[in-house]
Amino acid sequence: MLLGVSQSAFSHTRLEIPTVVEGLRVSNNVVISHGCGDGTNVVAHSVVFPDGVDSIIKVDGAEVTGAVSDYLTNYGNLYQKIMNHSAFTNEDEKRDASGNTVGYWVDGGKSPDYYTTYVPFRASAAFINSDSCASNVRVTVAVADICKVTSPSGFADTTVNLWTPAVGSNFDGPGLHGFNSPATLTYTRDLENNPLPEGCSETGSTVDIIPSAAQMNRDMPIVKKGKQFWPKVGH
Ligand SMILES: [Cu+2]
């Protein structure tokens, strides 16, 4: 049985500009591509970028130990919300203990199921470590498109779309529409000015930086004036 005809498998929430050459600062948008079925609206939206502190790092798909700085030399506080009250009235950035922006939330809007809605942010220039073999560094961006504010037990295709990595957090959403299908922002190496060092394969490696489960649990909730708004606290 089809749940909602408008929930096309091809229209997932993604970034307007998913690939950026290292060293460039780019204005970008998270593109909300649908709601939670016919007649629903996205009323709030929550975004988390890996904090680079306890993030999961993979090289060509295999998890590695080490630091994000092995691959991106200036990671941390690269992302800022661009203020825009046209689609959602309220917004704020989320910060970690060191004051770095690790995400943002918006609410006070109604983005219909059949609409495409842009939520703007700025990504500062990132630089690929010249000692590394990384040719691409793909940053996983976790997004929740919220149609109805519920507690975690109310997460369903009719209440929320979770575009999150399945890392064992409360926001994995097993069985839901966007399961383990997060948005990504890929930095590509400027091979002319930052050539691969000797000993790397010809094509170099693809590195993934993914928010940890601990960070997801800490940073995905929407907290307004010290009070958690989404998900509802409780069962
Ligand atoms: Cu979709």
C-alpha cells in the first residue's frame, strides 16, 4: 500500500549545494522536499552538523580512530545559520560547550507537503589536510523535518521525517521513510593547489565525518529558552 503519493523516494531532504571545493565559503540551503503525507505541513526543522570532537570517521567506508584534523585542518564552527523569517518565524543556532555552532532549529511555519522550502545557512571554507590521502571529505548533516511535535515514541512517517545517520541515537528512526539517509556536504580536494601526497592511490580516499550517537542525542532536540520543545519530554 502506498502511504502518501507525494512522498516520492526521489525527493529527500538534501542540501541545495551538496559538493563544494575546499577553500570556498558558500551560502547554502537545506531543501525540505516534502512533509509527512497529503495535508500535512512541516512546522519545525532541526539540523545538526558533526561537532568534530567525538565524531565517527570513516575512510573508504571503514571506521578509523584519529582526529577530524587528520582530514580537515580547520574543522569546528564552520557553519552559521543565515537569518530568514520568510518560511519559519523562529530560529536559533545550537552551540556546544566551546561555543561552536553545531546546528540550528527553526519553527513557527507551515511548509505544505507539496512544497519545496529552503532553509539557509553558510558554510565557511574548509581545508583538506595536505598530508592526508583524502580526495573527498563528506560531512553528514542530520536533519529532522517535523510535522507534529511528539515524544520519541510518536515518531512515525505521519509526524516526522528523520534524515539522520543510523548511529544508535534516539533519532535513528528505524523503519521510517528517511532511515539512514542523511544529507551530506562533500568537500572536494583542490588537486591543483593541494595535490595528493606520494603513496596515495591515484583517486585518493573518501572520508566520512558523521555525528556520534552522543552528539545526536544532545544536539538534535529543539530547546527554546531552556525548555525542550521537540521531541516532547516523556514517553
Ligand atoms: Cu522523501
